Amino acid sequence: MLFFMKTIRISSDIIPLGEFKTGISACLKKVQDTGHPLIITQNGRPAGVLLSPAEYDALVYRRQFSDSVGLGLLAAEAGEVYDTEAVRKMMKEKRASANQ
């Protein structure tokens, strides 16, 4: 699953906090309909980001995937590499101990 967050459009994806407060329902609908994140500002500075649930889930998945790849690379660099037969043996032993 590839996921690329949509590019933020400066003209329509940034909203002041006061405007957000008065139009929360419309903001939620806009995020759902467009898939674009909404940057909420306070005193002219970014204060928060509103994402659709699908975009949030995709970001979490992507982060977990990247973390797993990183851990795998670290393990490989540390020499924690197993050939197919070693993996089969470990899996067979795990299944046997789980069935006891």
C-alpha cells in the first residue's frame, strides 16, 4: 500500500483558529471530501493539523512499516541474519512448543 499525503494548498488548506471554531462541521466535511489536511493557525502560527481518519491510518501504517524496515536493517548490520533452513527450524520449534 503506497500512500502519499496530498500537497497542502496555501490558499485553502490553512485556516485561523477562530474560523475553525465557528465552522468545525464544514472543516470536517472539507477534510473528508478533499483528502487534504487542514492546518489550523493560532496567532498566525501553525497550531494543529486536521486529518481524515483514512489519512491518519495511512500515516501510522507508513511509520510502522518504516520503523520495521529500520529495525530489520539494524539487525542485518548486527549479523542477525538467518538462512531459509534456520528460519524453518526456528518456526518448527516454535510450533512444537506452542502445541505442548
